[in-house]
Amino acid sequence: MRANTWAGRNKVEVRDVPDPKILNKRDAIVRITSTAICGSDLHLVDGYVPTMQDGDVMGHEFMGEVVEVGSGVAADRLRVGDRVVVPFPIACGACAACAAELYSCCENTNPNAGIAEKMFGHPVAGIFGYSHLTGGFAGGQAQYARVPFADVGPLKIESDLTDEQVLFLSDILPTGYMGAEMCDIQPSDVVAVWGAGPVGQFAMDSARVLGAAKVIAIDKEPYRLRMAEEAGHIPVNFDEVDVRSRLLELTGGRGPDKCIDAVGLEATHGSAHIAAYDRIKQAVRSETERPHALRQAILSCRSGGVVSVIGVYGGLLDKFPAGAWMNRSLTLRTGQCHVQRYMKPLLERIERGEIDPTRIITHTLPLDEAERGFEIFKNKQDNCEKVVLKP
């Protein structure tokens, strides 16, 4: 089959790779009809997530048709011919973490748990196409994928919604929604979101759906800010204004009630010398993250507010404002998304017309043009917000 593979730092390559096979009785094989390039894929390509190997199949946002199921998958749960969206965390459904609906912390699905323990203190769940740190599972930027624990993960789509309407239930829509949900939004709340990429856009939409009085979008790309403004959110360009000062103006001097970091470890800063400081430290591996958005969110949030972190972080960062966090009674909440918890409720919101996931799609390409897709997405060419790939 054809699949998009990691070919070294700053390089992906579509290659012929072996077709996946059933390895466990709870597996399924899915013929992929739509997949996507995620912002967190860029962390792999840029070399900031360790343990990637040449030839690893990338991608963790995918959906398609079930073409084979293992003997341990009950027919009332999944059968050949079902149309499914596959969540990016692989969860067993039986461990203490899964019982608590903390699916991305599953204790049983990462065969490389020892590596994760060294990095994070405890193991994390297996993830499709996201390094050997999270299990080395082949991803979904391919024609077919093996789905372990298929009786736990995939969500059946039984309506006539298009792939584009439901594909992002695999990751970025639940991730954005969880970021907003962790804020405990009240009707009077002003919510500021750092990052107007796909996850940030969905965090903004989710904050609106959950009742925020005002949602502020912070980014530097004019096309991303226009997209946010067209959806009813207030744009702030950090290349043009001091973010904290502008947020104080917009909130009567108090700061946002809730702040969401939807950027993560490769953030940029409007001040050249501050941006250079973290860029250099990251380049020489004195730190693994550039946490500009996280620092700014903590310093901007009103006292007693909530900072929700859904941008990906992978290691160690410098100059974390612990004093502001502690002395101003801020609550910090975070986590890889527990996608299985949110898929069905969000599908219902899509069916009711409360959220339109298709609004962020700017490019649709064949799988064989994945390398071009990564180039335009990474470099923000042609006003690229989100790339969907068709195998």
C-alpha cells in the first residue's frame, strides 16, 4: 500500500509499505477514506519528538471503512463495512485510566511504556503514527491501517454526514473542546485562545458553544485571524500589539477569565530578542520547548482564573512563571485529549449544526502529494489552515 512516512528531520516521503495485518484478536483493518495533517505532526518533522525512525508511517487523524475484524471484536460493536472515525489515543477500555475516561493515559496500550516512564514519570497511551515513545504504531496517512482494541476506539458513523464533517472527531475537534471544557466556562467569562490554527479555532468555537461571553483569538497570521473573526471571535495580532496590554483593554483591566494555550512547544513571540532566546536554547537542546504562549497565558490570566493547556509539550522548558501561577491562585489544567470521551457528544453537536468542522479546511490533496501538503502547512503558504489527504 501507499503511505506517508517519516524520512528524517524536515522530510516526509510517500512510499510503498507492507499492508497491515490482524495481529491481535481485538484488531481491525480500516481502509482509509480521509486523513489529515495535524499541527503536532510538525513536531515530529521538525525533530522535537524523539524516537522517530526512518519509514515510520505518520498520521493520527483518519477515518474509513472496516474491511477486516479480529475474532475478539463482537459483531454488535464493529463489523466489516462499518464506516468509522478512529480516535488518536489507543485505549484498552479496562485499566484504571480508561475506567476514569482518561483514555490518553491508558496503562496497557503502549508497548514502549518503559521509554515513556523515563520521559514522563509514568507511561502514556499508545498513539497512531506518533513516535516509538508512544508505541511505534503505524499511522493513518496511508491507504489502510491496523486499529488495535477496535472494540473500544472507533466511532461508527451511521448518518449521511460527509467525511469532512466528521473526520476531525479523531483528534482536533475533541482536543479543542476539551480545552474549553477544562475552563469551566461561565456565562460572563472572557476566554482568550493562543493560537488560531485548527485546534485553536475549535477551542474558540467550543468556548462559544459552552457559553462564553467573549472569545479572543491570538495569533500573528492575518488569514488565521480573519478566519477566527469571521466565526465571531475577536482577533489580536501579537506582531502588532503587546498581547497582555491589549487583553487588559478588552477586559476592563482584569485580564481574561480563562486562557487556552493551543500552541505548544514551537511557539513564536512578537519581540525578536525574546523569540531568539528560546529559539537558540531549543536549537542547542538546552530546552525542548519554546513556551511563549504558555508564559503569556499565565501572566495574562486574571487572578483566580484558569489556564487550559492543549498545545503539545514533550519535555522540558525554561522560565516557567511559577510565582505568578502560585501567588495569583491560578488553576492549570492540561492533558492529551481523551478523545473517546467526546466523540459521540460532539457528533451530536455536529448533527444539530452547533459546530461546523468543515470551516477550517483550506486544502484537499491526494495522499501521494503529502510532501507538498506538509510544506504548505508548515510554511503557512497559500493561506493554509488545514490539509485533508485522500488515499
